[in-house]
Amino acid sequence: MASVSLSRILQTWADRTPDKIAVCFDDERLTFAELDSRSNRLARAYQSLGVKADDLVTLALPNGSEYFVSCFAIWKCGATPQPVSARLPQHELLQIIELAEPALVVGLDSPLESVATLPVGYEADSALSDDQLPEATATSFKAMTSGGSTGRPKLIISAVRAVFDPDGGFLNYGVGGSVLVPGPLYHNGPFLWAMNGLFLGNQVTVTKRFDASQTLALIEREKVDTLYLVPTMMQRIWNLAETERQAFDLSSLRALWHLAAPCPPWLKEAFIDWLGADVICELYGGTEGQGSTVISGTEWLAHRGSVGRPGDHCEMKVVDDSGNTLPAGEIGELYMRPKTGPGSTYRYIGADARRIEGGWESLGDMGYFDADGYLYLTDRRTDMVLSGGRNIYPAEIEAAIDSFAGVRSSAVIGMPDDELGNTVHAIIDHAGAPLSESALMEHLRERLTSYKLPRSIEWVDEPLRDDAGKVRRRALRDARVQ
């Protein structure tokens, strides 16, 4: 079947499987027919407020069925959803609205003078028709927000039109199966995994927030075959008692995808041993879509620590500070470009691409390739700690800390030092349970060279990473350096 406009993709599945559950959230379930009709009516309400083709609509809704109804209503207007966190501070939200110039903001209880707004829980007038609207296809199917770690928001406008082939597939998704996405939908990974699941006629289950035990229970209850996680979620699942992990029937699970942050090798190996190498899949890539890698658990065992090889759609290389391409085994900054040419996958609003001659672009990641062309990431350039002339990458230290029993999450930052320039400071979330600092340091000495060991440790009892696996190291450092 040829590609279908996202303004009509629900109709495709409503015609084929009208009574199949499309969205599952808490006790609420929407069939494809219900999701189609409700989004038709809501699209007409949006149009009455001035939303038209290729407008941006800021979506500030929490996870839930309303999120999906709203998103499809936007596509049915021929417009582009621009998701943001429902808990975004007002100052940051206003910055994004100024950049986006949306036609409408959905999920804002307080009205704004500059743009039309609708509150959470808005219901379209029942007098509006729920019949199909004229087909309208947005030039861009999504406009994601980024830049929290740099202090300035930016929009990443996809260059992909709002179309999808419902018979064409997405990664190794099934058709008409069951997908679980326990992450926040305003992040690119959860958004793509959930929406592509619906585009392929799957039931998509989402949750208010991530809970390790609930996730396993939902896999069993909803017979989930495709699961989206980030390494933080994986660690919280692994921290459950083994008897609890083993209490659930996870036999339906065919693919566990993890992405968005580095996965400590010990944790990935633990999941491979538990669920099987064929189940564990990893994707690396940016929201910008210039390039990506994919690796199966089986491949990973042969290339431990790798995130895979570049896909056929892109090229990648590692360069030094002078822009020279580095040989296998040498760490440098990773650059990539799509084979369709620079600028063919996205455009920024509010930022400029980090680009060098030839159209190569960087997301700021550091890494190296092995002799077989497999990519290994070390850290992000902006997170690197320069101490005594040595480059220290926080992700390596965090992975070692996180493997210590009782640690829920950690963040490593550089603290100013008159002698060394910076020293390694570890902030460790111990979930309220006391841990031995001396035992932790002994654990780290077995895994890290001496200059990488934390010079100071700070204990906290609140998560340092959000449900998307993101940590704002710059904000953590700024809060500690006055």
C-alpha cells in the first residue's frame, strides 16, 4: 500500500479493525473507530480557533488518551504537533511559544494574550460533526523541543511530511500487536514509538509516569510485544527483587527497545541474560534524523558496548579537534550526514547546526569506531570534565557508580579546582537507603583508573534523571557553583 496522509491513517485502521483497542491508559480504552471520530470532531474545533495547514500547535498535555486525540486532530488540520512538557516552567514555555509562533496552545489553563489556548480536559462541542475531514497533509509531521541542557530552547522541525505507509513497517514492529511506552510523550523517542505503533494498527499503552513493577504487570496484562525503555527505567526494573521480576509472564515480549541515553554494559548484559539476546534492541540517533545506528543483543555480545553500525541512509565519521578523520580505535567527535544531503531531515528554529565542510553535522557526541565499523560512544563533548589536562567522560563514571547495589541514579560533574582546573564530583541518588561510601569507592577502584575516581560525593534521595533518561548536568553544576 502507498503512503497515507496522517490525516487519514486512523480511518485506514478504523475501516480495517474498528473495534480493536488503539489506546490504553489507566482504565480508559479507545478503539480505532473512537479515536478516529473523536479526533475528527476536535480537529473542527481547532479549525474554528484558526488552526490551518502547516501551522504549529503547541501540545502541553500530560500522557493520556487526550494526548493522542489532540495529536491526530492536529494532523487532520494539516498542521504540525509541537510537544512540550506539561510541567514546563512558565518562563521556558513562553520562550518556546515565542520561537514557535503557534496557532494554538493545547493544555494551558491560563489564557495568553498572544495566542489561543485550550485547557487540559477540553471537549469539543458535541454539535460539531465527527465525519472525516478533507485530506490535509502537513509539510512536517512533528516539531520537537530541545536544548534544556544548553540553557536555550530550540525547535527541531522534521523535514518528513505527515505521511506513513501502514503496510511498510517501522524497525521490527509488528502490525496489529501491542506496544507499551511508559515514557513522557513530549520526548522524541516515546512520541515516535507510540505514534508509529498506532500508524501500524497496534494497541498502544501509555502510563502517567514510569513505575518498574507496573511496567512488568502491563507487559503481562496487555500481552505487549514491543516495549520502549531508557536505561534509567531498565535500572529501576533491575533494582526490583528478583522474585518480583520473575513473578510476571513476559513471554509475549518480542522486542525491548532502549535508547535516548548510554546503557551501562553490565545492565544491558543483565537484560540479555534475563530476556534473551534476540529481544534486546538499541537505537542511537538524534531527533534531527541525520543518521542513526541499530544493534541487536546478539550483535552486541560480539561488540560489547557498541551502539551498532551506521544505517544505509547515512554516513558517519569521527574527527579530531582539527577536523581530521580518525582511524579505528581513536576517540573524537562524531559527525554524520544523511545520504539525501544536509538539511534534508530537519531544520532548527532558535539554533544553528554544528556543521563542518561537506555538510557533516555533530550532535556533540564523542566516540570511536572499531575495525568492523561498529560505533562506541564515550560521552558528550559539553559534559566532558577537563582535570589536570586529562579528558574525563562522566558517562563512564556514572555507569560504574550505577552498577553499585542500591544506587538508583547518578550524575557526575566537574567542580572548579585551583590546581587541577576541575575535579570529579559525583551526585548519587540512593533512594533513601544508606550506602557505604568506602564500599562504593572500593567498587569504583576496581572499575576506574585513579584520575577518574570522584574527589567528592554528594548523596541525594531524589531521581537525577527524568523518565526519558535525561540529566541536566549543566543545571546541576550551576546550582553548586556560585
